[in-house]
Amino acid sequence: MIDDATAVYTHKSGDGEILYIGISNNPAFRTTQHSIDKHWFKKVKKIEIDWFDTRVEALEIEKSFIKSKRPKYNVIHNRPVVYDLSHLWKARKKLLFMIETHDAPVKVCALEMSKKTGINVNSFLCKEVDENPDAANYDCDAKDCLSLIEEELIALGQTPSGRFERICGAKFVQGELLDGCDDYACPHLKWITGGAAQ
């Protein structure tokens, strides 16, 4: 639950190397899960646990710890210092296309988006989820996910730009062309960036 006390736990090796940082409202149970399904757990010799009043506070601390301490086995929030942002730009373009070609709110797999972008989508959208992003798939709104990606780009000094523009009367339903354009060679949409079509 969002308002429940939540721990940030740190798994360390015998020589003090930080192996993994995570959050849980039951760190003992979570550690048992790691001991079963994580290959790196045999290296864990010390566990530090810090408690916080809310899950939201713990999520922020976890993110901060991972970014500053760079644990060996964390994936989310643990990108290299030299950023290759192409994955964020690709994910943004894909989401914009999906939003433009669907008539109803578009749901995307939060796990897939987390892996593609390095952003823990479930955590930022405050879903009641297990802290392990590999544990389950949760659907999230594509527009919410798009906002998270654009916030991350801005935080990294980028200006999110580019959009799809319709070039004909095409009407889409669930990503499929319904009607409005009889030209089979027509792409229906053009990617616009910097005021010019690509």
C-alpha cells in the first residue's frame, strides 16, 4: 500500500560491494525470494535495511540510492553515466503512434516499457505492485507512460519533440485502418519534427 511503512534494503558482498538495492514492506520475505531466483544471491553476506514511513518515500530513496551507488545487479535506474537515449526516443515514438492509431485509451505492458526505457513504470504510476519488476505484468495507460518518458528526457536535458500528423482522412480502430483512405500506398501518418515531415 502507498501509505504503509516500506523498507529499502541493500544486499552487499563480503567485501562490501553493493550487489542489489530494493524495496519491500516485508524485506525478510523478499530476501527469501531473491535467495531462490537470483543467481547473484550466493554472493550476499550482509543486508542493510532502512525503513521509511510510506512506499512513495521509499521509492524515491531507492531510486536515489541506485543512481548514486550503482549496485551491480540492479537494472532499473542503473544506466551508465554516458547515456544513450535512443531507447527513450524510440519508446516515445512508438507510444505516440499507438495513441494516434487507437480510438480508445491504449494500454501497454508496464514490464515491457520498464525494460525498454529503464524507468520503473509501475512504481512511478503508484500501482500496488511487488517491488520486483520481473514478477508480473501490469497494464498502464500509454499516455501516462508517455508522460514518464518525456519527464525523464527533460531530466536528462532533452526537449521532447516530434509528433505524428495525419496526412489523409484515415480512421483507425484499435490500430487497424477502418476507413477514410482508399490509397493503399498512403502511409496515413507522417512523423513531424522541427517543423518538417520525415
